[in-house]
Amino acid sequence: MQPVEIKKDIWWVGAVDYDTRDFHGYSRSPYGTTYNAYLIKDKKNVLVDSVSASFTGAMLCRLAKALPLEQVDYIVCHHLELDHAGALAELVARCKPEKIFCSQMGAKSMQGYFDCQAWPVQIVKNGESLNIGSRTVQFFETRMQHWPDSMVSYIPEDKLLFSNDAFGQNISSTVRYADEVSEEYLLNAVEEYYYNIVLPFSPQVTSALKALGGLDVDMIAPDHGLIYRGRKSAGFILDAYARLAEQKPCKRALILYDSMWHSTEKMAYAVASGLEEVGVPSRIMSLKYNHHSQVMTELSRCGAVLAGTPTHNNGILPAVAAVLTYMKGLRPKNRVGGAFGSYGWSGEGPKIVHEWLESMDMEMPAPFVKTQWAPRHESLGQCHELGKSVGQALTIKCGG
Ligand code: FEO
């Protein structure tokens, strides 16, 4: 449990969670996660963020190896969600800091979570600076990235941005830097994190990237996962976020479905053949085998969504309802959609899915396809045509 010096006198003192597969109770994290916290040793010693409560001991151990706990002067709380503030009460009790800095909204969250009336809390405003000796900590509010309280801080003397939730990835590892893993692995983790956590806040991401664009940054230290060191690595994640926030359509389609007796499954494959005929690759995901967060990660690479369900109790299957609820909350933009499904006697399912996709502002170039009992040649042909229509509309949306 050693601290890691990431810049002269600036130490990583966080904790690695190799075992979690459930991030915040709603998303899968197949590679675990990391709760990053940082210590700046200067005239005033500053602890930046903390860790989830169950990792308090690990963090205190690392921190104590870098500095006696009672010598921590300031604690900065960028964000009060408990993966970063879970250890806060223990830290305050052990370190007895002179001041705890947070945003105005952060102070409200702090009061909600902790009995903190006696804590020496100081609210900082957007753009405010704090001199800690040979360095300055500049605070920038980044509301809704991830909560209303969220902020980041920048150390100009070190060209270092502490970015809190922004630019994170759910990776657990013995290495601390993004350049120590393959770019493919890193990008997959970034897309997974963005599409399951950050996506609804894309307009704020675009604004924040503009606001922070004037900073001279050669290291970005997020609160989850690996640290981006050097301009190339920092540029990689800034570019990735600009692309992900823009949600520019990609010429690839996601086909998701659930099925009872394989009829809707056969329709899904016929939809894929229609897409293929017009030159649009697709990924077929059965919801029996793919979690809703895997579906969202795949959506990061797809400009179209085709969703299929049988009709069940005059509605749709629960796995389809779950993924559409999750997807709608994450507010994907600029997609083309299509719906299909089989039924026995009432047949409402595909219409419900079609309306659900429409409610996400998806362009729906063709009516939904439904087929009674098992799909035969004619209805599989209709599914093929649905795939073609969606593929052609997507191709136009992508500029040809
Ligand atoms: Fe990593 Fe919003 O918490």
C-alpha cells in the first residue's frame, strides 16, 4: 500500500477496488474500479478527495506513508458522492484539517450525508484561487459532471488538472498511468464510463471543455482509473470526450432484442441482413446475455438502434423495458431507430417499442414490423426491409 508520486511532492493516495462489478448500483464495471485521492505537499498540505468507505483503511495507510495524518492542513471535496467522500468523516476525525473546501452545492450534500456542523467548511466559488505555498489551487465548478456539486481544480505551477469524475474509467490496476495499458483497452473503458455515467451531461461536457480549453495541461488526474500524464495522453482523453459529447452519428447499428420462442430472435437476424445489404455493419445483442450497461457501451459506436420484443401480457418483455428505461435516462442523441417483434394474439409489443424510441427523438424511417406466431418468408422479408430503411436513413445521416 504505497503512495505513488505523480509530480514532485504530489502523491496518489487512493485505493484500488479489484472486486466490484457493480458501479454505483446501476452499471457494470467488468474491470473493477479505482478511487483516486491525491496529496499535495506544500506549505499547506492538501488532500484532494477521498475514497469509498470500505477502502478508508487502505487510503489512510497510503496517506500516512506520505505524510503524518495530523499534518494534512486542507481537504478539498470536489464532489460529495460517497465513492469520493465515503472516508471523509474518518479523515476529518484523524487529520483535524484547518479547512475543508467544497462548492456551495457540495456543502449542502455534505450536510445531508454527515453530521458536519462543527467541521471547518469553506465554500469556494467558480474561478477562485487558493495559495498553498509554492502552488495555487484554482477551482472550477463543473455542475452536473456528475452532480450539481461537482468541481475540478487546476494547479498551474504543475500544469495539473484534478478532474474528479470527468475523464475517469472503471479500471482496477497495479499501474497508475493511462499510457501503461493499450489504447484499445483504455478507449473501451472510457466509452463504457462515458455512455453509462456521463452521457446525459454531454451539453455540460462541451461547455466545460471550452471553459477549461485555455488551461495549459500536461497531466489530468481523474478520481476513477488511470492518470493521463503528458500532453499526448491528456490530448487523447480531451479529444475522446469532445467526440463522445458531440454524438456524431456512426455508420453502425445496434440490434437489441429479447425472445421467448426464438421468433423475435429470427426477426433480429433478418433485420441485420437488411442492414448488411445497404452496407451498414451491426451488432446483435440478446438481452438474455447482455447487461444494460453493455448495451449502452455498444451504443457509443452505433448511430442506429433497432429493438425487438415479443408481446407479453399486452406489453413488452421486462428485459426490453429495463434497457429502454435505462437508455432513455441516459439521453442518447442523433440516432435512427426501428422496432420489431412477434406476438401470439394481441400484438402491442413492437408499437410500444417504436413509440419508446420515438420518445428519445430517434428518427424512425419505417413503420414497426410485427409478425404473428413464427416469422415466415414474408415477415422476415419485412424485417429485412426495415433493416434496409434504417440503414439507408443512417447512411444519409452520416453524410453518405
Ligand atoms: Fe465517482 Fe459521481 O462519483
